[in-house]
Amino acid sequence: MEHIVNALRLIGRVISYLVIYKKFYSILGFFTTRVFPPAAQNHKYAVLVAARNEEKVIGQLIDSIRSQEYPRDLVDIYVVADNCTDATAETARRAGAVVYERFDPDHRTKGYALQFLVNCLRRDKGIQAYEGYFFFDADNLLKSDFIARMNDAFDAGEKLITSFRNTKNFSDNWIAASYAIHWYRTIRNEHRARSVLRMATRIQGTGFLVANELLKDGWNYVSLTEDRELSAVATLAGYRITYNDAAEFYDEQPTDAKIMMRQRIRWGKGHLWAFVHYGPRLFAGIFSKNCLRCYDMFWTVIPRNLTSYVRRIAILVLSTIVLFRAGETGTALAAPLMRYWKAVLSGVGGAMFTAAYVLFMERDRVPRASLPKKLWFCFTFPIFDKVGLLSTIIALFRRVEWKPIPHTVEKSIAEMEQDLSETPRQKSA
């Protein structure tokens, strides 16, 4: 049994060496990110939005798209009103979008809704009618230069581009703030460096642009986490997924613990599914000419939080059994538990430090909040990570269905930018 403990510890050390390159990502992301030159040509785009019962927010998204500093005749907006029981379709049409309505209660993921919408466009317009396709959630808001900045990257030859994901309701509570910090952390520790190194970063749900060639066979990403699936498939196909720091949009975050758990369990289930289906193929890709991107994406789809937790618990239990059988008592018997909690506390401290780091580095973009609030958000952020671990464990044993996240923050892009320009003292006055 002691040999098993030593083997588990060795596995942990080997894995840490295999992913040590990610520390270089964090260092590089501190200093730089890829900057795209102004585009020589304006390209034609379609904006695709999957919406279910989003009448409160869909109009503001469409208004922010129609108010872009980009030729309006080069941007068309398409919405799929998916199994809606409210006025989403009518609201979107009044705002200026082309709306397709879908009623299929048996296939309810966002991926199926997007598949339906893309198939409608293939039938009615042809995929080649647009050079690129933007994907947004109904609660998003675009900064006025978003499409122009994404066009810079597209004109530079990029085929799959993600952007800076900000939040509409950062200061609502610790849950909303934790989501925002989570996005900022990915940007700082992953996206920025990968864009410079021409690696493949990961798509995260919304706010991305896809070249028409990736949709020539339709939209076939219908799992619980279609973004993770798209990232894996695109990497296997040899595409690099780049990041454009200059393109910024806003996203509403959950504020309710029950909704957070529901969403995180869905993410956990979807991530496990993506690992099972694409992990072996990405591992095989390590031995191809696309080796570096496949290697990086392989370690992205592995549920490392779960595997690390299982390994640490196994070491704790087995070490305790070994000492107990050897007749050890007292301090010696407590040593494995002390080592376990030392690792836990180290992770908590690291999460707090990361939260403080990203909030400081993105201070000009983070929505306004008082310093005590930000310190509180740093203190509570480790809970968000632990919820992610718990959700993944639950997802192992639970059948999970896709359910929509309610959106209620009815802000226009003008109101959002006005809030960002105010100081905390002005807000409290």
C-alpha cells in the first residue's frame, strides 16, 4: 500500500512538470497580448443569437449591435427564439433582427438551437453569404467598437477569435463577482499568452467570431458545453483560436446560489463529456504536426480539479492506513491530514491572490465597486472554485439537462458605459 502512495505522489509531480509551461503563460500574459493592426477591409458578418424567454434583455443586445462603429449594411442579425413562451421573438423583430422560431422540447441545449439557426441560414442565404459569424447570448452588450476591433483580427487572417468578456453586474454580490474574476483569470493566465504564441486558446460560451469555412457542414456542437466541444474539434482540425484583447463585451452573471450550482453542474457534466469524447483524440494529436496545440488543448479538457482531488484523498486515506497498521499514533497519524489541509489552504491562498491580481491588472475595465467590496470578493472567490469541484463530482453521478439561466439586468450599452465612467463616490451620492 505504501508503494501505491508513493506512486500517486510521483504521478502528481509528473503532472506538475507536464503542465509547468502554463506558468509561462501567466508570466507572458502579465506583460503582453497580441495587438492587431487596423483592418484594410471591412468584411460582411452575421450575428447569431440563441434566446429562450429573453424579452427583458434581447432588445438591448440588438440595439448595441445596430449602434456599432461599423457599416450597418455589413452586419445582419439573426435570432432563434428557442421554445419561447414570452415575447422574445416579437421584441427581437421590433429591434431589427431576423427571427426564426423553434419548438422542440426534446432537444433543448443551446447547441441544438444554434444548429437549427445555422441550418435555416444555409437554406435561406447560404453560408457563403457572410464571411464570418458572431455568436452571442441574449443578455450580452457590445462596446461600440466591438465589431470593428474583431474585424481587425479577422482581416489579419484569423478564423476563430474570442474577445474580452466583461460583466454587467459585477458588484451585485460575491457570486456575480466570482464569475467575472473567473473570466478575467482565464484572460490573464491563458488567452493573452496563447494569442501571442499563436496557440489555440479556448472558447468560453459567447462573444466569439467564426469564419464561414468552419460552418460549411453546419453547426454540430450540441453537447451541454458546446463551447468546449467547438474548441476541441477546431484544434484537432488544425485551427488556432486566438484572442483579441481590444474587443470587449458585457455579460450578465448569475447572483443566486441555486442557479450557480445548476450551471456549474452542467458545465461539469459537459466538460467530463468533452474529455471522454475528445481527450483520446487530442492525445493522439500530440504525435502529429499539430502537436503543440493538441498537447495544450489536451490539458485544457482534462478535469484536473477532479483528478487532483481524487489523488489527494487517496493519498490521505492510504497514508493513514499505512501508519495505523504500523502502530503509529498521535502526531505521526495526523501528518497525512495536516499535509492535505496544507495543500487545501495553499489553493485557497492562491485563489485569493489570483483574484486580487486580476482585479488590479484589469482595474480600468472592472465595473466600479468600493475597495472593501473588492477585498470581500477576493476573500470569497475560493468558494467559487470549490463549488466548481463539488459540481464536477455531482455531475459524475447525476443525469443533467440543459436549463436556461434567467437574465433580468435591463441595461443599455449607454447605461453600462455611464456606470463604468462614474466613480464609487459619485454612485453613492
